[in-house]
Amino acid sequence: MSELNDITTDIKLGKYKYEISPPLRRYEPNFVIDAEQTVNWNRQQVKEHNAKVKLAYAVHTNAAKRLARKLRKRIALAISADYNFSTQVVKLIISFVSQNNNSSDHTRYVSNIIAQCNVLNTFRELLNSED
């Protein structure tokens, strides 16, 4: 099962990690940036700052989602290569693990994928041995 293990290694090396840097924080509407300036000026600056923060997080979220889709696609190809499962079975495995995975830990996610694949592969071997 080398391809899924390679994915786990890449995850541990940070290949599928996307962080926003530096962390940004929103200002409260009445936050004072410069006490020497007018209230309207401060409100405008806060509004502009918060718009930049919102955009930065949107860009970050989109990039993180693209990276997650890339990872899921690579996992699907790896399952097919390592276990020779049909596309339908691969989708079912990924769907099942995704529904039961409440963590953003990609290593745990791939470990759960491998565990489910091993279970299904054992069932397939048992069914084939009975013939």
C-alpha cells in the first residue's frame, strides 16, 4: 500500500498544510487606530482594515480548499492503485471516512482511509476464496 503511505509521509512533511501568515485580526467597529485623527477617519480605517482581513481569509480559505481537493484526488487515485477498487467503491470509502472524520488532521484521515480499505480488501479476499 505504498501510494497511501507516500501521501501520509507528504502530509507529515507539510506538503498539504496551508497557513495564513501573519495571522490577521479584525478590529471592533469603534476601535481607535489613531487618537489624533477624527472618529470618521478611524471608522473608515477600521472598515478598510476589516475588508482586507476578510479578503485575506477568503483567499486563504479558497487556497486551503484547493489543496484539500488536490489531496482527496490523490487519495482516490492511490486507493485505486493500491487496492484496485472501482471508482464507485473509492467514492464510498472517501465519503464514509469524510462523514466520520471530525478532525482537520490529514494524517488521521489517511489512516482511517487505509483502515477502511484494508477491511474491504479482507472482505473481498474472503469472498473470492469461497469460490
